[in-house]
Amino acid sequence: MNGLELTKSQKKIARQVIEKGLQKEYVDGILKLENIISKWKVNMLSNRDAWFELRKKLTKHDDHIAGRYNNMGGSKYLYIIAAQLADGVINRDDLANFDEDVRSAILLLSGMEND
């Protein structure tokens, strides 16, 4: 991947794809919290247990998001998109607007080049 430099237009596409994946990650986190709250509402979890579970899930998910997206610069775009693809928060269709060489690099980095 050394030497593959994104053009200005490819970086714009990358930012859009990354944002789509980030929004999906937010939704995934909210749904995990909602599941805990649902269990609490039907008394499957005590107040204390629900509180600690919520805090634990939120912290873990926040750490994941921070690790992936903080200090994001153009040199990390392909790696972030590849990780999003590998995690299923975006799909191959989201790569359609990239140039072929960029798409191939993302697929290679994600381990999905032969899928």
C-alpha cells in the first residue's frame, strides 16, 4: 500500500464512506445499550447491574470508536475503510465510487480480495 496516494476527489469519497460507517457504528452502540435497558425494564437486570452493564458497554464501544477514528488523516483513510469493511459496517457497494486501484487496495487490506 506504500505509494498509493489518494487524489483530492478520492479523499472526498473516502470521507463520505468513513462517515457512513461511523454513523453505523453509533447505531450499533446505541442498539447494544438499548438491549441492556430492555432487560432492565422487564426486571431481568437489577438497577445496579443495568448501570454497570451500560457503563461497560458504552466505554468499550467508545474506546473502539476512538481507536479507529481519532487522529484520522488522509494517510489512514484506506486502513479505516478496510477495517470498516472487515467489520461489516460498510459493504462492497460502498466502494463503488473509488477508482479500481483504490478499491483493490481496500479489499486487499480488509482481507476480502478473494471473497
